[in-house]
Amino acid sequence: MTTLERNAALEFHDSEVRDVEASTNTVTVNFAAAYVHRSEGRPAIDAGSGYMQSVQLVFADAQYSGPINECIGLLSDGLLKINGETSTTMPIPLSVSGSIYLEMGFANGSHILIAAQSLICRASGEAKFIESFDC
């Protein structure tokens, strides 16, 4: 794993969700184009670069509330809470257990809240360079 892969974070705002799938005790959020900040330091804080990339979030022992079929497209905001710690970003990759909540607001006005006991976040496919934050 390279330094850039270790120091990457999904930023919810301006990411695009392809779909949200729910099955027994599992909720999966598939991002068609997640905004991923990569840095040699702390992603989303230190200098680095912005990329768009496919990302998948898999929530286990999960429940959701919201109109799942309308929760697609551009995100206007997102808030992740893991074991009481709140953030607008998520490390990639990530595998965590505990008290997990994700709330996402969409540009189309839809909202979804997911509560789970574990979360796996992984990127896939080629990352497309968008911008640099080197200052």
C-alpha cells in the first residue's frame, strides 16, 4: 500500500451516490464518484490532491430510515459518527466496529440515516484527478 492510499479520505459533500441497497441487516452505499482527498499528511486537512473514485460503504447489523430509492445523486452534506466521534470525512480504506451512524443529505432534498454496528469502506477502480491543494 502506498502512502497516498493510506492517507485518503472520502469527503461527503460533492460526492455522488449511485444507489443505496438494503438487505437483511445490511445497507450498502455505492458511490459512482466519491470525492477523495489524498495527502502525504492528514487528508482533508493538509495539502494534497482531490480525486473522483468509486467507493463502497457496507454497513452490517444495520437499519436505515429515509426514502432509499430517492437517495441517489449529488450529496449536499454528510455526517459520520463512529463511537461518539463526528466527522464530515471518512478514511479510505476503513474497517470499524462499534456505534456507527451516517446521515446524508442529497441535492434532490432526500435524506437518509443509517445506524450500524460495523462499517467497511473501500475504493475501487481508477481514481480521476480533479484538483491540487499544494499550498
